[in-house]
Amino acid sequence: MPTIIGFEGSANKIGIGIIRDGEVLSNPRHTYITPPGEGFIPRETARHHQKWIMPILEEALQKAKITFKEIDAIAYTKGPGMGGPLVTVAVVARTLSQIFNIPIIGVNHCVGHIEMGRLITGANKPVILYVSGGNTQVIAYSQNRYQIFGETIDIAVGNCLDRFARVLKLSNDPSPGYNIEQLAKEGKHLLELPYIVKGMDVSFSGLLSFIEDRANNWLKGDKYSKADLCFSLQETVFAMLIEVTERAMAHCGSDDVLIVGGVGCNLRLQQMMDQMSRERGAKLYAIDERYCIDNGAMIAQAGAAMFSKGITTPLSKTWCTQRYRTDAVEVTWVD
């Protein structure tokens, strides 16, 4: 029963999780929250991670009731993500690996989300919709890879929602996407917005520009509320994602679909995906915000899967990369 500690810090969340034989022993995290109308930039996010990484590490070890003598390997997010935050976490992981003479494993952030989803739900080889602030991909396992069947050709769906939340000056606490979801529940009028699906790929930048340009005029006329705009945006972008996911399921002959990534804990997205799945006689697997949102345990779980096949990373290759494709990882641990 190997014990793996995972370090995640690719965006605005710093998280450290400890996994032992598929059991989450601890999984604390801390989020860098900016004022309404503002996003987070790499430099300030890295400073946040530098401030919180040691307190989070201490909390993770205390909650798991273990010491580094009991840890078999250290996993860290190698990429993709923001350069400054990634390097901040990697430096700590590398240092601990050398101090305690523990093997280190560089993990693909996207694969971490997938492996955590598979662990929590028990899904084996589902079609995967991976949706977050920086990534939007439709994925399925084939030939020792998590193959990308479709993706965004510009911005990610989470980035689209976050940027519109800034236009409306919504709070970033706990996240702009969550506050859009809550406001959308009050929406009554569905506006027709650009719907851009190109084969298996989706595009959100034109839709975002369209609704941003018209938001102030719509709100001034009192015909539409902020809730109406959030409702319309959600319904449109989620419908696009459901369409390409269903097409991938048909192509792969799959009866299972798994949603992972920060946007994956949106209950409206889960509801729409569940309806499509039931109409196909398929099953939806989804997880809540504990494991959907970036966390250390997902990196630990991916690291555990790699470690089980004898995969570790030489110290000379424990660098970070902002661009690290999901399908660049050889997946040898899936039957």
C-alpha cells in the first residue's frame, strides 16, 4: 500500500493531498481570491502559493497523521498551468524529494483530474468531459493514451464564464463560475446567443464577445436581468459541450460519461449531461467540489497510478511546462 503525497498549484489554488491505496487521507487547499472584476495574474498567484504552501503541507501531514518517513513518493503538477505558480510548487516538491530521499513523479494536471474522477466514481473507461478554467476537452482512453476527440479552439469554458462574471462585477468568492451558476437559477428569459460547434471542437470567444458587447444595453433596458444573461450563457455553452460529448460517445460506443474539472461541479451541467445520458441508455459519473476543483489528492492519485507501474521522474527532468497535452502522456496503468 504505497503512500503518495501530491502537490497541486497550477492556477489560483494551492493544494496538498495524501493518498494511500485509493483512500484520501487528507486534502487541504487554499484559494487565491481577487476583488470583483479582477482576474488573477501569475506573479501574485505565485506569491500566494509561497505564503500558503508550508502551512498547507503541515495541515496535510497532521490530518493524515503521518510523517515523511511513511511517504513512498512525491507527486507534483508538471503542467499545464501558469508558469510562476507551477514553479513555486515544483521547487518545494523537488526540495523535499532530495531532503528525504523520496522518488518524485511529474504529473500531467489533466490526467490528475481524470484519475481522481475514476477513483471516486469507479468509472472504468468512460468518455470524459474535462472542463475547467484553462481546459476544455472531450477525451476517451485508446491505445495507451487519453486521446482528445474534441476541444476548444480558443478559450476554455471556465475562462469564458469567469470573464463574463468580471463584466457583471460578480464576486470571485468562492469562484466567479459558482456565482454565475447561482444567479442563473433565477433567470427566466433565454436569449439567443452564438452557438459555435465545429465538428468535434467548440469555440467560446465569439460568443463571449457578443454577450459582453450587448450586456450593458440589455441591462439598461430593464428587459433582461443579470440572472437572465447568466442563464442564457450557461444554457448555450453547456449545450455545445453536451453535443460534442454525445458525438464522442457514439463514436466510441461508450455507455459511460465522466465529468471532471472545476466547471464539472456545476449542477446544471450535470443535469443536462444526465438527461442526455439517460436518453442514450448511458450512465453519468460526476463528483462534487471536493475533488472536481483543483486539489492535491488528484495529483497524488495520478502519481500513485504511475508509481504502481514503476514510473518516476529523474531529478534532471523535474521541470515544469505551461503546455502539456493530455494525450502526450503514455497511460500504462489502465487495463
